[in-house]
Amino acid sequence: MMRWILFVLVWLGSGVASFYMPWWIIAPAAFVCGSLLPCTPGKSLAIGVFAFGLLWFSGALYYHSLGEGIVTARTAALFGIAQPWLLLAACTFIGGLIGGLATLAGSYLRSIKSM
């Protein structure tokens, strides 16, 4: 149960914060969420990766469909990527990595504080 609460808190909190603040606000938001709710570090990492991967994939897919794939295709060509969907996969990977590591760091802070 606590895993789903952490997932929803990370996903919604960071999603709302990213609308009003710079893109990097997701890392401090994930750090705070990871330090507030008790989860093992492995579960915190997995939840952060999944929540932020989903958040960034849905955002990238939204902007891809908004521009009918033209901007994504041109950006992929600029980076030398053959297929635009690989750019969406790269965004998902980067977002998941940032969110997972921030949530993991928050979980480690909670375990240090409880000692």
C-alpha cells in the first residue's frame, strides 16, 4: 500500500510542480517524497524510475502528438537518431534515471535519520 502512495505522490507532485517551475524541480520533489514515506531503498528506486519514466514519456508523447511528430522527427535528425520513437525512449530513460536516483537518495536520508 505504501508503494502506491509513494508512486502517486511522486507522480502527481512532480507533475504539478513541473508545470509551474523549471524541469529540474522534479529531483527535489522526488527527494522529499522519498524521505517522507518509509520504503526500502530498492523499492524507492523502482518507484521513482517508473513514476518519472511514465511522467516524462507521457509529456514527450503529448508534445509529439501536439506537433504531429514533425518537431520530434527534426530533433531526432539533429541528434543523428534514425527513428523519432528512440528520442521518446531517451526522454523516458533520462527522466526515470533522475527520478529514481532522487527518490533513492531521499530513502537513504530517511534510513540515516532513523538510526
